Amino acid sequence: MKITDVKPFVVDCYRTNLIFVKIYTDEGLSGVGEGTLEYKEFAFLGALEHIKTYLIGKNPLHIEQHFHQIYRDAYWRGGAVLMSALSAVEMALWDILGKFLNVPVYQLLGGKVNDKARIYVNGWFSGAREPAEFAQKAGEAVKRGITALKWDPFGQAYLNISNAALDKALRCIAAVRETVGDQVDLLIEGHGRFNIPTGIQIAKELEPFKPMFFEEPTPPDSLEALKAVKDASPVAIAAGERLYTRWDYRPFFDLQPADYIQPDVSHAGGIMELKKIAAEAECRYIPFAPHNPSGPVANAATLQLAANCPNFCILEIMYSDVAWRGEITNESLIYQDSSIMIPDRPGLGIEINEEACLKHPYQPHTLRHYDGTLTDIRPANTMFYF
């Protein structure tokens, strides 16, 4: 079996563009992956063209060999662009292998240790601005069976935060906590916003609300800054979505600057790379909580890891999405007890609809984290709920 083509599909989803990759073979088998790289889609496509040149004519079943040679021969190793393109390709190769052997990918990794993946939801807050609006939307989500909610309440803050902005953020968290009660987990997102003293101050202010964790309190450039916040924090710290490969994670594990790791299957190198990172965390009794706010193919791949990793803890998903999410793939998820059941279909268990993808082509989108529009993630009145 030989690879005959590698095609990207860039699909607008309002807040960003999803990037799917499909690999075709001369025996009719194909595989899909996802490398959604927010706001850097053109860079991704350029990196994928280089990888395609290597892949054409190769046997798709030699996954470890292809990962090694693509990574090695890049010379300028690592980083978000190369690793996102390589992640999508690696996922697609696992999908082909699973279909070739007629088993789900988790079976190729050693089988199930989990039948389902507990979830926490992102995006439930779409359009909210004031604490009361967040509380109302949180209540609606909990009525749908959600037991864990994540959001960033910190407005436009960067490095520092004013007393007024911090007060509003704390009132927002208090309103949500009062609405949903003590049985729902709250996960507070920092988006790498704050310097060390501000991160410590916020972590201490969060303690009365008993969050599951405070995510990415400091910018990703300094693990030492993250550790300084963790060491002074009375609440658990989560981080790692902007680390790429096991080599980036090595100093992370040496320093242990967070209580939860959050590698992203679309950026850190794909399925086997996350398996290796999770195994390293398992040796240190660090929970594996994959970053997963992207599209349906990345979600399908991450579910395979949730099935297989003993230290898997909780999975991020987007609670609401554009109306056409249900058209661009055949995604079919079963929710039970605040969890997603692990599917048993061969490969990743998902296919893209190429024609539907082409109906929603690339649209330019920019980062919203510091301009006051962070919650504008969906067009009005076009919610698609899971």
C-alpha cells in the first residue's frame, strides 16, 4: 500500500478555521487528521506541502518511521507550525492503520482502560458579558447534564489586572458557583495572561470557589514563572497546551510547574506523541487532561487516548459550535453520565464530508483574548449543541 495524495481542508467555524488533512492510498483506504492552528492557517498549509513531498509513495503503515524522519529532516525542529502539520498527518496514518486492521486506534495502543471520558465544556458562555449572563448560561448548561465548566473571566487583562477588572472576574465566578452549586466543577482559564505576582494573587482569590484548576496563569515562554505561581497557589494549576513534543515536555517534567498536563493532539505531535507524554506524566502521578477545543476529528483522536491512558482525567470539548459541524463529518457521539462513551469503530471512527467542507472555506479571524470580544465565539442564534 502506498500514499497517493495528501489534501488539506480548511473549514470556517466562526471563531477560527478548522484544518483537516486527508491521506489517500492506492488501495482505496484513506485516513483523516486535524491540525487546527488558530490564526496561522497559511503557515500550516506551507508546512504540509513539505511533508506531502516526503509522504507520496510511502507505505502509510510505517507511522513511527515517518514521524521520526519528518521531524528529523525539518532541521528547524518543533514549534506550533511544523508540529501541527505533523500531528494531523500522524493522526491520519493511525486512522489508516486502524481501518486496515479493522480495529479502533485505542486497540493498537494496547486496548481500553476507560470505557468513557469525563468531559468539561468550553464555549457554553457564548455572548455573555456580565456576571449574571454567565450565571444564566452556566445554569442552562448544567440542566443539560454538564458537570464541569471552563471559561476565562478576565476580560482584556494582560500581565497585570486592575482592581475593577479583578473584582468583576471574581463576581462572575461567584455568580456561576452560586447558580450551579458545589457539585459542578469550575475550571478557570488564564490563557497565559499574567505575570508572577498577578498570577499568585488571582490563584489565592480563587481558593474560596474551589476550582478544579487554574489553567495557564502565566505566558508559556517561562516554565519557571509557571512554577513560581504553582508553588504559591492554594489551587491546582494546569498547563501544557503550548508545548510541542516529548522534548518540550522533558523540562516541564523535570521542573513540575503544574498539577495537570494539557497537551493537544493537534499540536504536540499526534496520537503516539501524546501517549508518550501521558506515560511520562503517569510515572509522576500527574493527571492527563488533554487540551481539545478544536474540531470533530481532533476530538475523535483524543477519545482514543482517553480510552487507553491510565492517568486520563478529563477531556475538554466545545459545548456549542457552528450549525454546520454536523455536516462536515459523520461525528456521532454518545453522552452518558457527563461523559462521552469511547467509540469502537475502526480507526478514529470518523470521516469528513469533503463537499460539505468546501462549502465553508477559509475566512480570516483574529485573536480575541485581549480586545474584549473573547466570548464572541458563535454567530447569534446559530448554536449547535451536543
